[in-house]
Amino acid sequence: MGYRPDNRLADAPIVPVACARCGARVLARKSSWAQTSVQWDAAALSLCRQKREAQTRSIAGEETFVGCTDLRDSILEAVARGRVPVVNDETAS
């Protein structure tokens, strides 16, 4: 039995986005207005101001990064400029 290929990236590829505040570059994809996928690498995490300021929480004794509002704003700006498409562009009713 074969595996079904994952074609989600064919509709809207994951694209690089740089944070306007710190310059951290991630890969981002918006499946909908409510869902954003972000791929961080070590370089981006080391540049992120909010990561350095310890915007973290503890889960089972491990530090977990909860996200960066500056990067979120940069991704939304990239969406507004048409650089990051929204796959399902329907707004919630």
C-alpha cells in the first residue's frame, strides 16, 4: 500500500518572512485567517527579541516558546502585501 502525497504546499507554499523588529527569518504559511504555520530555525530563535526576553512558559519542567507578537505582526503585514497568501480566505461569520 502506497502513501498519499501531501499536496498542501502545492496550493500555497511556505514562504520566508522576516520579523520587522529583529530580522529573524522564518518560513510561514497561512491556511486560513485563524491558522498560521511557522517553521523556526536556530538562527531565527537566537535573533528573536521576545525569545531572549523569556516569553516562555514551563511545561513539565521544560522551557517552551509561546510565540512572538512582533513576528505575528510581520506575517500579517506580509499577508496584506500579498507575499503570503491565505489558502482559505473566507472570514469567519
